[in-house]
Amino acid sequence: MSPSATRMAPELFNHRLLTSAELATFQEQGFLVLKSVLTPAGIHRLVDECMAAWTAEKGPYDPTASWLENALLPNIHHRSSAVRDYYFEGPLVEAASQIIGPNLKGVTSQLTFKMRGNTKPFAWHQDNGYGELEPYNAVTCLTALEDNDRETGCLWIIPGSHKQGQIASGLTAADKQAHREIVIRPDESKAVPMPLRAGDCLIFSCWTLHKSEGNFSKDRDRRVLFFRYADADAVEVYNDRKPRLGRLVRGRSRFAEVRAFEQDL
């Protein structure tokens, strides 16, 4: 652990291991909510650093801009030291390693925002539909930077939907290049909203079906920090099975490209 992380971790993050009951819930339901992963100081620090990066890149919400311009800021760990420590050495690494295994890499970090006025929904999908990784044990971790609920566009999940396995997206390579949305029409009768308090984290399987509605609040935003972790040897099925690059956070990888990527900051 870096000296900065050693100083910061007790103040910003709450480290703990998942219980056997929590692991069983994840395996059965395909998701898990971890309460108060961030401390109040951690929430404050992450919001400050993430918003500085967001404002510098995006400016205020623009209703004429594209969904990507309004909703996503990739590689946020390059722009925030607190995010970098949280991503590479925080409590989610421990949780992901318990689910995935001892060899683990971080493969995505981004801000996923729905600012007030952004009423665009995002249809049902699996995260592995947009970036299919094998083995199929990658996990998504969504950390709430503020309280969010149905009015602000919180996620909806279908418990147990991960048991269906990989669902064909129906998108061509050109579709994905153009960032076209996957549209899956599942049985929504068992769908449940996932409101989160600031500092909570929703972890779910790469196969778990989820969606979000628009943010219809007049005075509240929905700001979320998105991480994805995968097995250290995970490959991109959609890219000739090349190894997915990402910094090793636990264990080893058989791929030289991944081992060389270990110092990515």
C-alpha cells in the first residue's frame, strides 16, 4: 500500500470482509449492497475531486448534448488521487477478490452521472453485453456520491437474473462503436429499485440485468462512481480474446501485457 493510501484509508474508507451470508446472497441474487463503504470524510473528498474533474471536462448539463457527453467521464482515477486509492487499494478490492478470486485487476473506472434535468432512461442490459469479458465473473461496483432514489434515477435490478448467463446483445461491432444501446425486454415483474445512501456501494454480477430511469428531480443530481473488476486473466471476447488491460490489484496474471500495465495511474 502506498504511503498516501496508508494515511488516507482509515479516514476515507471502511475496510471489512464480506460475510459468508453476504457471499451467499450475492451468488443467489446476483447483487449486494454494502453500507457506508465511504466515511463522511471520504464522501466529501471524492465529491470534491470528482466534481472538479467533471466540471472541467463537461461544464453544466446541456440538454442538446449526447448521452455520452452528459453521463460518462471515463478513467476518473487519472484525475483524482482519492479515486485512485479507492479503486486500487480500497475496500472494494477486498470484496471483489472474495467474489472473483485471488488474482484480480481493475478494468474500468468512470463517473456515471444523471444530473438534474437529464431525464433520459437507460434500458435493461448486462454490463457484459457492452464489454464481454471471460471468465464471466467480473463485477460492477457503483458507489453513491449522494443519496439517490427513484426520483433521481436510481438503478433497478432483477434479482437472480444473472442465472440466465450471457444474453446476446444483438449489436454488431459497428453498433458498439457508435455506442448504440442494448435493448433487452425481460419480465419486469420481479424488478426492484436500488436506492442508495451517500457512501453506499451496489455490487452486481456482469450478468445481472439492470436499468435506470431518468432524473426527474428539480433540485437533486444522481452522481455515481463506477468501478469494474475482473479476473486477472480476463480476455475481451469481442476483441479476438485479447487480454483486457487493467492494473493488477491482487495476485498475478499470465499475460505479460497485464503485468506491464500494473503501474497504470
